[in-house]
Amino acid sequence: MVKNAPCRAIYAAQIRAARGLLNWSKGALAERAGVSKQSVTRIEKGTMDPRLSTMTALN
């Protein structure tokens, strides 16, 4: 198991939940945060460890 997997899964769930509450698509979140839609998708799937700057932009 990857060392950061539990934290990655929690962060991914938080991003999905926030998008759901705001009724935003992945594209809308990406545009507003200034990151790529592909990054949002990878983060939500838990296949990418985002940089601190990406996490800050998404918050």
C-alpha cells in the first residue's frame, strides 16, 4: 500500500463532496481554481498526489 493512500483518499472525498454541495462539474472547479480538469479527475480518483499549490488552489 502506498504511504499517502489514506490521506489521498480523504482529500479526494472532500473535493468530490465540496463539488457536490456546490453543484459544480470537474470542469467548473478546474476553471475556477486555475488547474486542469485532468488534475481534478486524477486527484478525485486518488491516482495523483497534488502539489501544495494545487491543493491551495482547490481549497
